[in-house]
Amino acid sequence: MSSDPSHESHSARRYVRVRRVDECSTLDELFTHCLPAFGGAYLRRIYQILDRAIGMGCPLTLAISGPVTVSGQHQTWLLPLLETGWVAYLSTTDAVCYHDGHRSLDAYKSGPIHEVPIFGDDGALRDEGTIRVTDMAFDEGVLLDQDRFLTAVLARPEFQRKMTGTELRYLLGKYYDAQETHNGVQQGLLSTCRRYAIPVFVGAPGDGSVFLNSMKLWAMRHAGIIPEYGFELDLHAEVYEACAYHRWGLFDNPVQALGTLILGGGVPKNYNLQPEPALGQVLGLPNVRGYLFDVQIVTAPVTDGSLSSCPPAEAVTWGKVDKDTYLQTTESMQSDYSIVMPFLIKALLENRARYEAMVNAEGEEAVFAREPKARGYLRDRAGYRLYDMRGELCERLTADVRNNREWLLESLAYPLAGE
């Protein structure tokens, strides 16, 4: 072996090897061999990290901001992703859940959303009762009908109690599903999550119109217009439930690791990342780790100091991402996720289909021995169904909290000024 240190550094170099696009027959080959540099290299690394996480069978959590349901993106790439069984739970916004119902409304089943120019005449749109979301638009009547629908649903007997937001959205998914079936439209986000028992978290429930319609009923009861209204969100139990799922991923699931896919920033991102400090820092439980895989696609510049743009390396300092692996298993790309997600999900689904075809031809034993990633890709499409296990998983967390009694009692003391 040469003693020349420059020889060692040269041997460690990763040389650029590319392939012509007309020599690629799959998106996997395109992502792997035709994105050698710059922004394309970021996209390649994100694809390869997701491929690795899925291949090892790692449960994924998903955080998604932005008008994904208004724009119909949920029906193009998000629902196909959820139907693979790879996603354990997701966090999003109240608005995403609200707009999810528009396409199943009786008066708008033929299509409530239409395209408009981004830089058109918004004054004219206002005069004609059209509401715009970037280049998507809908009649104001859509919102009014959605409000009526939600008011009728929230007044139903099963909602007249205190519950977590995951329970609220699970029940709401039942009514969305009934509307979609009745009007013969495609399934939406909440009905799909209900079908797969995927918990849906909303970290800022008051910042959206599902809760505004609950406020309407609360105000009517407060003013004496209706005799009673008993719905109430249990935020403590909802955050605790998220912690129980994170604990499951680290200690109960065979892989004993979690990955997260973060699209956009804001509250959904933070909600997805907070179970680790909640378990380790606040509840004081031992051996709690952050995400093994962290992939995020955001438009915010890192120099603005916001959480939306903070990369996985910064999350490492908080303990939210695993410090020992983040250099190989995390990536943050500055981009509009609507541009790249259809291609990423299509590539991953192609991989699954390819492994499925191999298994059908050769059997699981031969394929899994030759292609270990096939096992992770071909995990049960039924998914983890964490919502069905939420009671049991919360009880397991409670047992851990109970066993940590002494530490927790000591954490209550602080010399408050003025006492």
C-alpha cells in the first residue's frame, strides 16, 4: 500500500459517473445515473435515502404543509404513497383536512376546482365570487357548502365529547367516505387514512376552518341558540398519542427506527419532530433517539432563521435526528415539493412493482436473499394501522412514565423568583 497521503485521499474520491437518458429504462436509473450535480444531486440523494429507508422496512412519518388537497396533489401522488403501507402516521394542517371534502359535496361533485392565472385580476375574481389559491380557484359557494356539511357532521351525537384530533379526523373520514361513495368521486385524504388506520395530526387546529365550524356551534350554544354542544379537543392526549407512536417506532417495531419525510415547513414539520424531545427531554425517558432518516423539501431559505428551513443537521443538536447517522441518512433540498414528488413517488412505486414481479416469478425466499431491499418494499400494504393500536401504545408509554416517577418528581422543582 502506498504511504503517500494523497493516494489515500484520491482513492476515497467519488468520481462522477453518468449515463445517457436514452439508455435509462426506469426512473430509478434516471435518478441514480442522470442527476450528477447541483440541484439534481440533491434530488438524487433524497431519492436514494428514501429508497434505503423503504428498503430496510423503516416506518415513515409524513409532514405536509400547503394546499395539497385543494390542488388535487393528494390524488396524484400522496394517496398512492399512503396505500403502500410504508407510512405510519402524518401531520398536516386543519386547512388540508377542510379542503379535502370539497370534491364530494353534492353540488360540486362534477369538479369544484378550476385553474386561474397566478397574476390575473383578483379584483374581478372577487366580484364574481371566485376564491383563488395560487393558480387554483373555486366558487365561494364551495366554502359555504363545506361549512354546512361540517356543521351538520360536528353536531352528530358521536362528536359530543372530548376527544383527540386524531379521533376527530378519523370520524370525519367516515363522513367524507360516505359522501365520496354517494357521489361517485375519488377517495380523498381523510377517507384513505381512515381505511388504513393512519393517524392524522394537526398541530394548530385553531388555524383552520374545521375548527372554525366547531367554534360556530360553540358560539350558538353560548348564545343560547342551541341547547348543547359537547365537542372538545384533548390536546394533551393528542400530543401524548404522537409520543406513543414514536416510542413504538423506536422500541416495539422490529426495525427499531423511524424515518420522516417533510414536505414544506411550519407547524406540521415541528409536530412531526417534537416526540423525541417530548419523550427524552420532557418526560425524561432513557435511550430515546431521533429519526434515523430525515428527508425534507422546503422552499424557505435557511438564512431566514425559521424552523421551516432548518436542515436535519440543526435538528441533530436538538436530538430530533440521530447524531451518529445524519451525514449519510438525511438531506434537505430547497424546492417546491409539487415539482418533484410525482416523480419520486412514481420511481419508488416502480421499484415496488419490479420487486413484486420478481417474487411472483421466483418466490420470496430467492428474491429476498438476492435483493434484501425487496422485503422492505413489499411490506404489507395494509400498513401499520397505528390508530387501531393507539390505546395499547399509550398504555405502554404510561407504564414507562410510571417507572420514571422519581425523575419526573424531581423535574417539578425550580426556585421561582418572588416566592
